[in-house]
Amino acid sequence: MTIKEIQNEIIDEFSMFDDWMQRYEYIIELGKSLPLIKEEYKTEENLIKGCQSKVWLQGEQNDDKIVFTADSDAILTKGIIAILIRAFSNQKAEDIIKADTEFIDEIGLKEHLSATRANGLVSMIKNIKMYALAFEAKNKN
């Protein structure tokens, strides 16, 4: 599936819920299914700066795709990074770089987060794109 197709799938899933309490519960459930980062990658280097909670993100190149794993010490944040990993993991670096993140606004996530969590969300997206830029640069050399 393309990033856009996955994002549309996420939008459809969130549209099934009537209120934000149900959506929060769903985000928490998604966090429970997150492919966890190995303990050896829970380092200061993989810690996302700008997040209220601790969030570790690690990306590896697998053929021409980037595979992300992550973890967080907060259940809601774990769900947020799980949504981003679902959208961007197992995708080509150039597709990740070009991808928009409008689906975040379409599901209403940013507007229902505290300011510090919304900043953390932006930092998570930035880190995912930075991984993609780094792998793309490495592939060109």
C-alpha cells in the first residue's frame, strides 16, 4: 500500500468513532500493537527531542524501504507514534520525504492534543522525515 492509501485507511477508521473519548481509546489500543524497539535502541540518540513523554524512534533500511520501530513511556504517545509508523514504515525514503501529513488534521488529532503533545507529534514527524533524508543521501553515495 502507498502512504496515501494507508493514511486514507486511518482516516476511515477514525471516522467510525462518534466522540474523542472513543478515539483516544482507539489510539491507546493502536499503541499496544506497536512493533517495539529493541532495548539496545532505547538510547539518548534515538530519543525524540520536543516530546513531553519519552519517545524512542529507530529506522533501518531493508532493501529500498525504511522500517521503523518505536516505544514510549506514555500510553497515548505510544499510540500516536504507532499511527505514524503505520503510515510511514516499509516505505521508500523518497516517498516518505514527499508525503504530506494532512491525515493528522483530517482525523482531528492535533486539535485534540495538549500544546506539548502537539509539539511532540510535529517532532515525531520531523524525525521520521530526517531518517528518510539520511537514508536517501546515503543511497545516492
